[in-house]
Amino acid sequence: MLYIDTSVLVAALTKEARTDKIQSWLSQQDPTELAISDWVITEFSSALSIKLRTKQLSAEHRASALTAFVQLVSNSFNTLPISGAQFRAAARFADQNTLVLRAGDVLHLAVAADNGATVVTLDKRLAEAGLPLGLKTQLL
């Protein structure tokens, strides 16, 4: 199973330098093997709001990206719930301060680890954190 990090979905559904490459990669994947968590849903909306506030995205483009995201969530992704145990595992990952990861990043790692999934991300730091934690990651 591939756990798709928010960075991949934001790049796929908004205009970024790697949008075409990410869209192509996503289209080649088996939808039954793709997963996100409820946290990705929250983070995606937050990322689009930031892009709107910083004028990287118009209100119209934000609305169309959200619509496309909702369709992807409904049709193409397994949505993994987040448990208290995963929050505690994320805290243990965050305790490894040399990894320099944000709370959201360690939560992605914990959810993926608990489900035996590989984290797919555009975030180099997040991808590099997998090895010392004994987790599988893939940097696109």
C-alpha cells in the first residue's frame, strides 16, 4: 500500500512546477493500493487556504481543486482512520529531534507504519526520516 502525503496531492491538484509529473505518476498507480488518512484531508484544506491567502491560488482554482480532491478521496483512495495509538507513536517519532520533523509529518509516518504502507512524498526531509525510523518512504 502507498500512503500519499499531502504534498503530493497539493502538487497534483494545483499549479506547481511538478504538477504534470505528479499527475502522470498518480494515473499509473492502482487505486486499490493508494491510501491517505483523515489528517491528509485536513492538511489539504489548510494548504489550499494558505495558497489562497498568499495569492498563489485564486478562489475559483481553490474551489475546483477541492472538488477534484473530494472526488479522489471518494473514488481512488482508501482513507485510513487515525487512532490514539498512532498519535502516541507520532509523539515517539517526534522525540527524535535530530529528524527535525513537524507534528503533521510524524503523524503521517505513524499512520503509514501502523498500516504497513510506504509513505510517498515530495518532502525530502520526511522521506529521509523513514530509514532511521525503520519505515518505508518514497521521494517523488
